[in-house]
Amino acid sequence: MLATRSHRPVTVLVGLGYPLRIRDARGALEWLESEPAAVRNEAYAATCAACRDAIGGTDGVEIETGEALDVVTAYARRRGILLEDDAPGRHSPEHLARLCA
């Protein structure tokens, strides 16, 4: 089994703009499994599969945690819930608008 720890966390906005920091593939999969059925599509399924492959591999496929988190990042960016800049007070106007909406 590969390590499930990443060097760079991914932060997504959940609920009413609450930031959730994802540090590893297991955390990403937990978040994905809590997502509503309405957002579960092919991209969602591929993202879950990448996380599972990083956690322990399925069908003999294993990938690095960083690769899985790259997939999670792309998925969150596509959905418009990726918090690109984690530095406090340095969020883009788009992210601030989302947080205040």
C-alpha cells in the first residue's frame, strides 16, 4: 500500500462556503462519499477511483497520493469549489464573493 499523506493539501468549499482541507487520499474519498447524488457523474466516479487507487489499489492499480490529489484538485476546480489560495486574507474576489453569498 502506498502512503496516503500529501505534501500539499487541497482546500475545497463545502456547505455554505466552509473550507475543508484535504490532506490525503483517504480524506478526499471521505469527502467525496459525503457529496450529494446530484453531483455524482463520470468525473466524480473517476476522482473516487483515483483516491481508492492511492489508498490501496484496485485491480492491481496503485498511484501516488499526489497524483490522486491532482485529480481531486481538477474535480474541485471544475465544480468551482476549489479554494486556490490558502493564505488568510489573500483570497481572490471570486472566492470572497462565494464565501459571502
